[in-house]
Amino acid sequence: MLTARERINLAMDLQKPDRVPLMCQFSIGSMFQQLKPDPVEFWYDQNIFANGLITLCRKFRFDGILVSLHGHSAKWKDGLLKREVLDEENIRLTFENRTELHSLNDLPFITFKNNKPTPDISEIDIDKDIPGIIDYIPVSNNLHFNLDRDHLFDIFDIIYNKTGDEYSIHGEITSPFDYYLDLMGYENGLISLIMAPERTKAILGKFADGITDIAVRMCDKQIDAIKVSSPFTGMGFISKEHYREFVLPFEKRIITAIRQKGKHAYTHTCGSIGDRLELMSESNTSGLECLDPPPIGNVDLEDAFRRIGDRLFIKGNIDSVNSLLYADDLKARNDVKKIIETGMTKGKGFILSTACSIAPKVTEERLLMLSELVDEFGIY
């Protein structure tokens, strides 16, 4: 009997383990749905967050743990003026420069007292305005997770000390393209790809340097892989040509550094990527995650294995909304069963997963169904 960690690692090495590995990514909302924690403490306290990840992995019999947030700061309360419990699901924090609404439904919602204007790319001083040392994760619009550089990877030690070699532990970094759009704003950033391509590349390069530094240092922890989160680089945002010019060189630099440290790297891109699977494989990545099926994307799993499955592992591609959240029991079961059978027969390396994060309202019963189906249909 293989350990969960061995099972994942064999799949990432393009080998077949004893059964199909199972490892989904939890959205913050789905974690809240299952754990019902204090949303503020869960967001800011690395011990509570780590314990939550371990609890969910064990409960749903996943083979791996994705550590989506790292570098938690014990000083997060600096500047906190007031904490208000609005109701049983919502807490508002008031800081000197912002308010934060923490909810059991989703990510924190941040409102700054003085919002910075969207910068003009021609006025950006790349040496001064782009950090040489990355100290935040651009989680979503206006929401930065600040990194404590003195305790950047403590959470990996916490999880490994509690689980040992039982599970495959994966870190996460964010694509330079995400940092760029976070800096410039989405509309302004996309326009600047056309109007100021060379300055755009200079900004991306500076971000890539800082992200590579984090990734290389993360590789020294007890992890097996690093996920490169790159959600804004699918067909809905940029063309293949722009992907090759503004995404591929910078992600390839980071991924190559990870691979040189002896760790796997895999790329997470949401939505429709059916036109660029081969292009994405040029980044030296070990695997691809999401591969959203219709209607949320346009990737057919069997076609993906035929095109890239001889050199990349695939992690996906259950539609969390239409197969797990809204489908009746028969459709949910049949959809997952088909994906398991396709992954087993068509690919060299396959990890069963939701295509993107687990939708927040997916029930406990539906998540438990995944391991049950793996046991029933996923034995090699």
C-alpha cells in the first residue's frame, strides 16, 4: 500500500500508482463551509489555517495538501482600531488606513480610506515602484496578503511536523502577470500590452526576479511541488501571441528554477485554454491544473491527454459548479466516473481534482463522493 505522498509523486513523475490520486484545491469559501471557523483568525493565524488544511485533507481522504497562503505575520493587528461582530457570519475590522469585512462566505473584502490612482505605465519607475523583494500575494482586487519575510515558510514546518511524509505537500506562488495586473489595473494593464510592450516586459521581469527568489527558497522546505497560480492568462484575457510574449518567458524562468531544485511545478490557469496547451507546456512545467471543461472552459480531457499527456501530468478536470454543486446525484457520479476512467486510460500521469477551486457551497456529501468513486473505479 502506497502512502498518499508516494501516490501523488508517482503521478507527477508520469507513472501509475496503485490508484488514482485525489487532491482538490479548496476555495476560502469552501473551507469556511466545512470548518465554520472564526474567519479573521483563519485568515491571519498560520496555526489555525494549517490545522484547517490538515483536517480537510484527512476528512475527504485527499492525497495532498495545497498551502495557498504562507508568510503569515504575527503582527497583523498592528494598526487595528476596532473589531465588530456584525452577525454570526460577518466581522468588520477597522484599521488606521482601511476596513476589512471578513465573512464565512468568501474572501475578505477590503476598503481603503485613500485608494491609489491607477498608474500610468510611462510614469512607473521600475527600480523604485516595483519591489525587488516580494512582500505580498495579490489574492484578488484590493486584497493583498502581506508576507512576513522573517517567517515566510513557517507554515510548511507546522504542517510537515504534524503529518510527516503522510501527504504530498505543495506550495503556491503567483504568476508575474497577476502581479502586473494587480499593479496596473485590469483594463489599463491589458491595454499596455499593446501600447507599451517593452515597459510591460520590464515590469514583468522585475516581478519574476522577486517571485523566483521566493520559489527557490520555498523549495528548501519539505514540499514536493509548487503550484504557479496564473488565472488571468487564458483565452478570455489574452491571445496566444500575447501569452507567448508576456507570460511564457517569465513563468518559464520561475518554473525552470523550481525544477532545478528538484521539485515539480505545475501551472494553474482558469477558463478556456484549449488553444494553448502545447504553448503552456513550453514553460518547462511538470503539469497543468484546471483544464476546465465546457461550459466554464473548453478543454476536453481526452484531447488534452492526446496533445500533452506524454510529457505533462494533468490535475483536473471536474466541473465544481455543474458537476458537483448543481447536478443531481446520478449526473455528479457519472461525470466524475468518466473523468477517472479517462485519466486512467489516456494519460501517463493523472491526479483527480476539481478543475479550479471547490465551489463554496459544494456539500460535504459531494466531496466525500470523490474518494468513494476513486475506491470503486480508480484502482489501476
